Amino acid sequence: MKVTALRTHTIAATDRDLYAVLDRHLPSLGETSVLAITSKIVALCEGRVVPLGAADKQRLIQAEAEAYLPPELNRYQVALTIKQGILIPSAGIDESNSDQHYVLWPAAPQETANTIRTYLRQRFGLRQVGVIITDSKTTPLRWGVTGVAVAHSGFQALNSYVGRTDLFGRPLRMTKANVADALAAAAVLVMGEGDEQTPLAIIDDLPFVHFQAHDPTAEELEALHIALEDDLFAPLLTAVPWQHPKE
């Protein structure tokens, strides 16, 4: 696998055309490659921003989250939230690299990923190409952030090993490789978290990625998510007082 980050101009809240950004900074793309795009530049181009002095961040978080825990429950005063089935701080809202704005997640990241893939296929004449929209998240009991796929298109997000055997013939009953998140983690690491100014990355040489010609189906997207009560960490996730914005 090879990951190549692409430097862009400084994308700010005044930018409004994501495809103009791609036209300018993505000169070429090969067959069976994946384009990684940070959720931040997608959101900036959608106008999904709020000036820092114009809103209370916690209120924004509560409005954007599917479920949240009040920030006073942890020592860092950061709201832990569930957003689009992903456990992530602050519903993905961030103010870094945003020129005095809160940047929300894209309004419909899966639709955007599908549309970008169509654009890439038409622009470069490709048959097999993938897209991931990325963000960074924390992992319990580990310092630091890693990338996560907010949305993906053009390939199977999960490679299932269920029904196969390990090296010694032991049948595998549960193992699935999360390809989308693994690619996002690699891309985010290369794109960086600071002033690198590289919000795009091309991922090539992917023999383990199964490309597909259709957008992810509802069933494929649903297969990525686990209900709280079915999760391995259910004893932890169901024991806390989640609050829901619409309640």
C-alpha cells in the first residue's frame, strides 16, 4: 500500500466549491486507487461552519449528536458523543485549521462520497476507484488520535474472514477486517493533524481492497454498525447516562 498526501491552497470558510478544489489539486488518479478527503474541507465547502463567537459549542454538539454525555463527566470537559454510529468526541465539531470557526461534519457525507466517486470516474475515465471521507478520533485507553472513515464509496468496507480458517485450521467465527477505517487511519497519519496543509491523499497498491461498481447499499452500510447492546463493550456503553437531543 502506498499513501501520497496532496498539498492544497489554504481552504477556508470562504471556499464553496469542493470540485474546484479537486480540479485544482488532483491532476491525475489511477485505476484501483482510493482518494481520501478530510471531512473538514468537505464541510468548509458546504458552509457547515459557525463563527466561534456566534454559538455555544456545547449547544452545537448537542444539536449535532445522536447521543451525548455531558462534558463534566470527564476530567477534560469534552463531550463524548455518538454521531452516525461512531463514538467520537464533540460530534466531530472542531475549531483547528478553521480560521476562527467551528466546523461541523458534512451534512450528508455518504451522499457526498458517492457523488465524488462519480465525478472521479467521469473525469479520469476510471472503472474502479474508491473514496473515503475521513476524520480523527480517540481510542479508549490510548493516547493520540487515529483516522476513521466517516463515509466510503466504491469498495467493500469489510473483508470477512468468517468461515475461513487460520494457519492451523482453526475456524474463524467473528473476524472481519475493517478496510474503510484502516485506509482512513493510514491516510490521516500521512495527511497530518497540524499545519501540513495536505487534506487530500491518494492510496494506491491495494490488493486487499475489493472494488465495486455500485454505491454502498443500505445493507452494506448497516453491516458496519453495531447496536450498543450488541457491542463487545456493551457493559460500558450501556451503563452510562446517554442523553438524546430530541428527548
